[in-house]
Amino acid sequence: MDDGLSHNDITSIVQDKDGFMWFATRDGLNRYDGNKVKVYRHKVNGRIPFDVNYILSLCQDQGGTLWIGTKGISRYNAKGDSLEYFCQKTKEGNAPSDMIVSIKVNSDGWVYFLEKGTGVYCYKPKSNDFHFYPFKESGQEHTTFSATAMWIDGSNRVWLGGDKGRLFLLDQSSGRYHSMKIDCFKSLNDQLQVITGNEHFIYLGFQYSGIIRYDLDKKSFSFLTLGQDGGEMVFVHDILIDENILWVATEKGLLIYDETTKHTTRLMRDYFDPLSLSDNAIYAVYKDRDNGLWVGTYFGGINYVSLVQNRFIESYYPLVDKYSLKGKAVREICQDSVGNIWIGTEDAGLNCFDPVTKTMTPMDIGLDHYNVHGMKIIGDELYIGVFSGGLNIYNLKTKKIFHYYISDDRYNVDNSIYSICYDRRKRIWICTQGGVYWFDRSTGKFTPVKGLEEVYVHNICEDSAGNIWLASMGKSLICYTTGGEVVNYQETLYQKTGCIINRILSVYEDQEKRLWIGTSSYGLIYYNPAEGQFIRYSMSTGLPDDMTYKAIQDNLGNIWVGTNRGLVRINPSTNNVRVFTKSDGLLTNQFNYNSAFRDMQNRLYFGTIEGLSVVDPSEIKEDLSFPPVFLTGFQLYNREMYPGKGSPLEQSITCTKNWN
């Protein structure tokens, strides 16, 4: 509900012909457009039942109408962008008044509604015919039964199940139901929850007996052994058939059953892992047209995972009871000579990551502060700048740590080090909130750099010519030339971009000797010193946000940069921009300062506010498909417009094709 759902109990899921995802809940219908959720509810009146917003089933017919099973039948009016109650009656005067627990459509486009405890209604949209088939067994004039689940096979046969331990088949010519006894119950008086199937089998999901399979060729029932223990009671809510895999929604997590190997895998909520399922009570499971899996829960809303997602992103984050990354706000990243990746966080100090074994080790080495703001490997030593803690130097061989302070006042801004650089002239640059210094390792002394006193430098970079570029917070972009001249680029940036840019977050030189300048609110600036060319990449050119942290180039020539709304990849040759977000597997869309690094194996490391994301650019598969674009909202003078009196819309904005 925190993300806009009307209720966290998801009872049914469907994707419509336009690609929108619809979620049924106990308090209204929800539509997800890939960006936000819109909630639809009936306005209860004398004609509409009080609990009409308690929705149990959804189905879209061949004409595109979305049918809604509640207390009675509703449907979504796309032109009016609203719900309407289906009040039609059969010729005999019958109309559903109880809960519609299942809705299915056959190949002829006929829509079937299962009313719990009463019967099946059939609506034919083309002829507007409406029929009712009450629950009466064939050959039994007065015997009735109750059905709770329905499925239609490829031959348009309607199968039902419920009480009395029987599977029923509707004979529409006679209006009666033929039954067959299920002979392998695990629990007497069990309740059927779901029916589904394919050309070979019908799968019946029960409250206590798990799944019973009916062989359509052999006409026999068999029990499927689910769970870790064959004797375990499995409460099944829903079943999704995905070739030879069954995705089974249960009260104890999501089961993945392989029909070939007979092996079961259980996915459950891990209370210490934010990327696990949000709840163990799974009520609905659905696969969309892009092979995305949607899992509806009782308390935890919707979960999503792509079944064909490019596995190019690895995530590392804190797990309370496991050996994992310590700290969430990852900032500094560097690699030592033996290949270890050192990770500095702003909330829990230092970590060491082995990229071969993929093991993360928190390092308690005696830092002066847990907030790491700058890091650099120089020989066998790891230079670490910490907030208000000066310069900490850790010897990777002896495991000893040394502490150096610019100011005797520990809490002076000079002791907050933000970036460190080791240039080709063997000068060690220390950038602080209160100015830039050279550090002499032999004496432990700090010398202010003339012309850069009291300049707050956030990031530093040496280019291929030996110039030092400084990203300043307040003084814009600064170049300390090989001749010792200090050149400020604020006026040049203004002339080339038309923007007054004085808050520079980072500067990076790529293999083609071009500079990439991250800014606080003006996007990413490309600067080619050889040609004097500037290009500004911003939201107007495809970036999701104008806050760009630190750029890095991959081995394919692309430029990557983190923002507050995703990870951006830019092809400098074509200016093509692609944005990666949480839907691609990222921990979060919000990245962090100074936190981009490329290792010896060409993997890219990015720090976020939720942990570390590692990207392998060579594993990315390009998606050349283009999803359809729909307008989902229209505002006039900051007011949302809906079809009706006083609105320029004659129908919903999504259905509007022309504007008169």
C-alpha cells in the first residue's frame, strides 16, 4: 500500500491487451502502468451491493473488456475510465448476487462466471445472450453441489471442482454436470482452491492435499509430492503452468515444481533480506507477455521478477544475520594489486570484496570515523579519507594503520577528506572541505596547494596530459595545469551550456581523452579539450534526472553514470541513452557520490544508498522491442480531467484518438 495499492491482499492478477497490469484486492481494483498505480472503486448505492469492492477474480475477454468478479459481476469501462456493475439477467430472470470466484473465456469469446455455491453463468458478447447453469449433477434431479474453482480447456469444455471430492464437467447442451470421484485425497473433506491445466493434465489445488493431477488420456488421478517432506500439508491458492514448471502459490511461500525432475524449490520471505518475497502467504501468481512473474500476497502486496532478466547485475547489501556488506551507503571503491575490491561506506566503514569467490568481508581496522569519503591505493597502502578523522593509511601487508591530521582540531573541516589522487609526478593530492593539500608520506606533513586554499573539492582527476581537474562545490570546474596555473571553467561552462554551473560533483577522463563532468543539477557535461567541444546530457536528452554522480567508461566505449532515478548508459558515438532501474535488477534507483569504478575484469561497480551494484556490460542483451505508449492522465489548470460534464474529454484520455 505504501506504493499506491488500495490493499495489500492481492486476490487476482491479469495483464490486458494494452500491457497494463491489473490487481484485484479486497478493497478495489488497481491498474499499474509501469510507473504508478491507479485505484478504481465502485460508488456503493442502492443498485450496487455494499461489498462490491471486495474483488476475487479478473479476466479480459477477446474484445478487450475487463471482467471483474465481486459480489456479482462488474466490468471496466475503458472509455469512461470507470467501473460499471453488470445488471443483465437471463431470460429466466436469473442474475448473480453472490461472490464470483472465477471468470474464464473460451476460444469462441464466451465469458463464464462461477458463482460460489450457485452455478455458472455464460455471457456471449456478440449476441448479448446470458445463460445460467445451476449446480445439478447429471442423473440427479435434486442433488446439488458447490464449486469453488473453474477452468476451460482447449476444446472449450468447462471443468469445475469444489466439495464432495469430485471433479465436474459442464454439459452445456443439457445444463447438467457430469462428475468423477477424486480417489487420492490426502485429507478428507478437503476444499478445492484452483483448477488449471494443459492438453495433457488438469491440476487441482487444494487446501490440505496440495496438488492432485488428472490425466486426460488415462482418466486417472495422482498426487504430486510437493515440499521438502512428502508428508507436508500444502495449502494451494493458485497454480501457474510454465512449460514443464509449475509455479504454486501456497500459504508457505512460492513453490517451483519441476514436472521432469519431480524436484520442488521453495521461495519464502527472509526477514533480513529486503529482496526476498514480501510475505509467505501467496494468493496469486501470473506471468505477463514479457515473461515477468507477478506474485500476489495476502499481507505484502505485489512482488515482481523477470524470468528472462539479463543477469548482468549483482547486488550486495547488509544482511543482519549473515556475513555480508557492512553498511548501505556505498561511496568509495578501489582495487588493490592482487584484485581485491575495497569498499568504503558512509555509515559503517570499510569492506573487502573478493570478486573471484564473491565473498564480502567487513574490515574493522581502526578507522577514526565510520564515514569514508575518499580512498586510493598507493603501492601496498590504502589511503582512506574519513569524515572529521583526517587521513588513515592502512598497510595491506602488515595490517597496520597510521593516522594523520591536517588540523589539530579533530572536528575542523580540513580533517574531512573527500577525494585523494596520486599523480604521475608522485604527488599525493588530498582534497578537503577546507582546501587542497599535498601530502608527504615520508614526513606526514600537509602543504596547502597555492591557489586552491579554502576551495571545497569534491572529486579530483588527473588527465592523460598531467593536468589535475578538480570538481568543486561552489567554485565550479577547476584545472591545475602542468605549469601550476589554476584555471576556473565556470565562465566557459556558462558560455557553452547557457547554465551557471558552480556545483561540480565529479570529473573523469575516458580512453579518448574526453572529460565527463558530473553536476549537482545540470546533468552530465561532455568536454573534448582537443576540440573545445561541450555537450550537455540532461533530462531533455534522455537522462532520468539531472543529478549525475560519477561517470565511468566500460570496455565497449560506453559511459555510465548514476543518478537519483537510475543508472544511465550513454553511447558517445550515437548519443543513445539507456536507463537501468530497479526493474532491471538494481537495488535502488538512487546512487551515491564518487562511487563508480571499473575493475581488472571490466566489471563496473556502483555505490548506492542501499548497497553495491556490480554490472557486467558484456552480459547485457539489448531489447529492441518498443512498448506502446499510452496517455493515462490529463490535467487542466492542475486539476485531473475525467470524461463528463465540464470536461473537454468525451472519453478517457487513454481512449481519445482525436482532439476537436
